Amino acid sequence: MPMALEATGMKKKSNDSAVLDIYLPPERKKIEGGGKPHVVAKNFSIYYGEFEAVKKVNADILSKYVTAIIGPSGCGKSTFLRAINRMNDLIPNCHTTGALMFDGEDVYGKFTDEVLLRKKIGMVFQKPNPFPKSIFDNIAYGPRLHGVKDRKTLEGIVEQSLRKAALWDEVSDRLDKNALGLSGGQQQRLCVARTLAVEPEILLLDEPTSALDPKATAKIEDLIQELRGSYTIMIVTHNMQQASRVSDYTMFFYEGVLVEHAPTAELFTRPKDKMTEDYITGRFS
Amino acid sequence: MNLGTRKLLDRSFTALGFGSIVIMGLALLVVLAPIASKGIGAIVFQGTIEHRKMLLSEFGRGDAEKISKEEASAKEARQKVFDMLATFDQELEQMDFDRQSKYRNSYEQVKSALRGLYGPLPGDTEPALMRFQYGQTRWDKAEEKLHELLYEQKWDYSNPDVIAKPYDVSRAAEFEGTSLVKLFSYVEENLDRMMLPEWTIYWGFITDSSIDAHFFGGIWPEIQGTIFLAIGAMLFAFPLGVIAAIYFTEYARDGFLTSMLRSANSTLAGVPSIVFGLFGLAFFINTMHVSHSKSVLAGSLTLAIMVLPTIIRAAEEAILAVPKTYKEASLSLGSTKWNTIVTVILPAALPGILTGGVISLGRAAGETAPIIFTAAVSVGTAIGIGDVLSSPTPALSWNIYNLASEHEAAAEIRHVQYGMVLSLVTIVLLLNLSAIILRARISKKLKG
Ligand SMILES: Nc1ncnc2c1ncn2[C@@H]1O[C@H](COP(=O)(O)OP(=O)(O)OP(=O)(O)O)[C@@H](O)[C@H]1O
Ligand SMILES: [Mg+2]
């Protein structure tokens, strides 16, 4: 049973402070066909050499819902997120123990094709990182890679992806222009569109708005709301308002340990753990 | 530090930087200006009737009718000189032995100077070497010959404490009292009538083969050889270097072998080029037998080995300079490592890789030592593209050295040497310029 569901049975804390109330999320609709364990971690640890950056995590990430990952700097949020689509393979001395399952398959299994895995689990990074190519070629990069050659089909995919990423209206007249000419916020939405173009099942977002201004941030947050229900979304954020605004579930990490994993509304109003409470009330960061 | 001092320092540093750039520019000018002006002299010069005659009979170029008219008029002007020589020959016969021997030496010099001007004199046997079959083809050289004719050079040994100095003695004074004395003033006054100088633009210097060891004709075989060798070297070195750089940056694990390979590469970059030349001879020709003896192929391979470290290092740096985020983005989209390299990393690294490539191309075009034993011959005709596997070729770098030091008449054909230097410098500069332009274009495309 997912940890998140256990948390609902918790007793209400007596010392609810007024500060916490502002984090109350808006009413969220239940998603039909969602809520199945999509990514499951079992005693999952990640090491950089000897150093255990993520410690024996047990968690179920539920499909089609948005899960936020919060915690102080250096607590292993990015490490955990990047482990899900094996981006940590790029780091030479990084290895894992325990199990991480995606759709019932071992992510770190001997016969797992990490290239196929990454196609199903897309990622958007902290800093917008479009390729130094045209907007069109950026979006078409993934589909081309996976064998789409027909120009008409590509055009369709590009338009669809840009529409999903709420960028179409802004760039439809300059698809052949270099993507580096876009603003930071547009670049980040382009990166989302580029990821969506490969039709992933999971979208991993590592602090996608930390390099953006408030307006661009709002757009990305709206976008996440749009995409909720179509994709399983995991978002790392330092911004607790953001976590409460966009997510259904929240995971709180502290020094590599998953301290608490609960429905966002629960975690922000009735944190089970003292550490979580201290963190969300801003007693440390 | 207060604001005033800081500004002062700032300003003086700016001045210093600007000054050093100006000095560098001037130095470049001092080096390049003489090369350019003298090198252009190989193409644009005052050619004499002898030049036009030579072009007509050796290359079939020029207006035959006009040339035969000019030849006739020059011959007429020269005839008087020949008559004077004949008269003096008779006069000499009648002199007693002492007087004869007084004039004989100087008279031979006079005749030799006249041969330099007109070609064979009447009564001479037809010379074997083509350079002696024609007179002076260039007006500036003709004027030098005139000086030789008018003055005998003697050496002043009177002061044993200093190095002997040359001084000129007028031949007119020497031959005072003989019939020959009129010859000197006649030749001096009528030289242009006898040589008919005319401003000439001789593009053939670039497109013709040379005749009689660069005495006449152009340097096309050398230019072509240089291009063949440089491009041949790049055909081997560029792909190999880029692949090695990809291996070093993307695939090699940090280990003993990798660090050995890396330091081997750095060491190779510092090896003197003559060592590569000897290596090429020993390895490619004597051991691998890529060709029977010297060949463009062997030279290209040798040059390739020489520039390989430069290409590898430039490509490595260019690849490492590609932001890691591009690679992450590509991989996260489900791209394979190789695909990421080909579609993202290499295009982004292309400006740097190309720069390294073109610099190496320039270096391969300019190096002499590696091709001495493996590819270069002093004089030769342009080879066909099909002969590169087995034939040696002349090349600019080697022939510049050869003309400057080994050619038996180096002083006579300085203009050819300068022309070669200018051609080589131009080729290398053009290559570097194209590298800069190419780089700027690609960078602009990447930046958007
Ligand atoms: N490549 C690496 N090699 C060694 N240690 C690393 C590496 N990357 C991260 N770490 C360490 O692992 C721990 C977790 O890092 P991680 O980047 O996951 O933190 P984070 O929660 O994402 O922090 P932030 O909020 O600052 O992004 C940190 O202590 C960090 O120093
Ligand atoms: Mg992070």
C-alpha cells in the first residue's frame, strides 16, 4: 500500500499554526484510471562512490498524479529524480542498491534498455537546455530519433507538442528560428514540448522554474495543471507554495532520507513528522 | 586602491594592449610586405622580347606576327653590336701576345654578359640548356646584365685589416683605344631597342609547369603538389583525429592506458618535424611499402601523423566545450550515446573541430621536413590525380628551400623563389581566413 494513503489516517495535529493555512491547495479532481503505482522504490539507495546520497527509500509514485519532491539543498532530490530515468549513469562512480521498479520492471535490471526507458520517462532540467537548432528541429529531435521521417507527420507532432506546452501561439510563425533566441520561460516550455513530443509516460521536472521570473513560472505551473492526468509528473522544487499549488502528493527528503510522503494537502496542513513541520514552516531550509 | 589609480591602471593597460597589437601588426607588415611586393614581381614585370619569344616557342602563346616583327627590329638593333664584336675579333688577331692577353679575360666577360642579354651570339654552338638558348627575359635582370657589361667588378685588397671591398672599373676605360670602346655606350643607349621591354602580366606563373629547372615557366606542379599533399594528409588525419577525440572524451575510462595514450599524444605534438620525415621514410616506405619510393601517398601519411595530435587536441577541446546540458537533453529524450554524439555534440563542436582542421591543413601545406624523404622532388611536372599513389611531386615548401639553397643558379631566379613564397603564404592565409569565416558562420547559426 502506498505510503501516501497511510498518511490520510493520521490524527490531526493540535498545534496547527495559521501560517500553514495559506498552503491549502485548491480542490483537486480525482483522476479516472490514475493512482496505480507507476514507479516503486524498495529499499532504494543511491551512492556517489562511498557516499550514500539517497538512503533506503521506499515509495510508490502514483500514475497520472503530480508528485512534488521538496527538501533542503543537498538532500538528494535531484539524485533521486535522475535515478528514475537513469540519468545518473552519466556520473562515473554512481551506483544503486535496492530496487526501483517502473511499470513492474526493474529500472536497474541487467536487461533493461536505458535508452528505451528514457523514451518513456522524459525529463526537463533546471536550466532550460534547448539545442542550438531551430524550434522545429528541437521538437522534432526526439520523434526523428525514433524513426519518424515524414515531414507532414513531424509537423503535426511539433504543433501538437507546442500546443500542449502552451507555446504554439507564441512561436508558430518562427519555427525555423534558432531556439536560443527565445526567452528563458519560452525555452523551458520548449523543453517541455520537446519531451512531450516523444510521448513519455512520466515527466520528471527538476526545479523547472528556478531560473525563471514569476510570470514565466506561473505559465509553467499552469502547464503542469494542464498536463496533470495525462502524465505521471514528478517535480523537484524549493518553492513550497509551488509544491502546494501544483502537486497532489509531496515527498519530503532530508539528508538522503525520505522523511515523509503524503497527499500534499495532508503534508502541508498536518505534517506527521516534526522535521517536515520545521521545514515547511521555514524554521530551516 | 582608489578610483583614480584604478582608472589610471586601466587606461595604461589598455594602451599597452593596443600598443602590442600595433607592434604585432607592424611586424607582420614588415615580413609580408617584401614577400608580397617581390612575389608579385614574378607575375607582373617588364618582360623583354626574349620572354615573348620563349612563350611563343615553348608554350605556343602570343601573337606570332607581332613577335616576329619585334624580333626583327631587335635583331637589327643588336646587329651593330655583333658587327663591333666581329671587328674587335679581327683587331685582336693582329695584336701581339701581350696585348691580347691583356684584353682576353675581360673580353670573355663582355661576351658572357652579352650572351646573358641576347642569348647565343653569332658563331656560338647551339647551347644544350634551354636557359642559354634565350636572352634575358626580364627587363630588371637585363639592366643588371648591362651593369655587368659596363663595369668589371674588382676587389680592393689594399687594407689587410678589413674585408676586401668590391669596386667597379669601367670597361670603356679598359678598352680605351680599341674599336670595342664604342660598344659600351651603344649598348647602354640602345638597350631598350634591343630588348623591347613591355609590361607583362604572366598568369602562367601560377598555371604553367616550369621549364629548365624553374628558369622559365611557372610553378603549377608545386602548387598542385602542395594541395595534394595537404588534402591527402587531411583525408587521413581529420577523420582519424576526430574519432580519437570522440574516444578520449566520450568513451575512454580514466585509467593507465588512457593516460598513456594522452601523454603519447601530447608528446607527439612536440616532436620535431624532421623526425616525422625520417619516420615516414622508415615506416611507410621501407617497412609498409605503401609505394615503391617517394610518393604523394607516403608524404600525405607522414604529414597526417604529424598533424594528428593537433587535430585530436583541438577536437577534444571543442567537444569538451559543448555544454553538458545538450548531452543530457539528448539522452533524456531516449537517444543513444552514439546518436547524441553525431546529432548534438559534433554539430555544436564543429567550429572548434574545423578550426583545428584548417590550422592543421595550413601546417601540412607549409611543412618541408616531413616530405623531403617521403614525397618531394625538386623539379617535376604536375602529376595526375591517378598518380598520387605512386608518384612523387614537387611542392612549394620543399622547392622554396631547394631554390634558395641548392639550385645551381639560385641568384638568377630569385623572382621565382619569391613567387613561390608568396603563393605558399597566400594559400595558408586563405585557408586560415576560410577557417575564420566558416567558424563565424557556424557559430552564428548555433547562437541563433
Ligand atoms: N556527481 C556527484 N558526485 C558526488 N557527489 C554528488 C554528486 N552530485 C551530488 N552529490 C552529492 O549528493 C548529495 C545530493 O545531491 P543532489 O544534487 O541530489 O541534492 P539536491 O537535493 O538536488 O540539492 P539542490 O536542492 O541544491 O539541487 C549532495 O550532498 C551532493 O553533494
Ligand atoms: Mg538539485
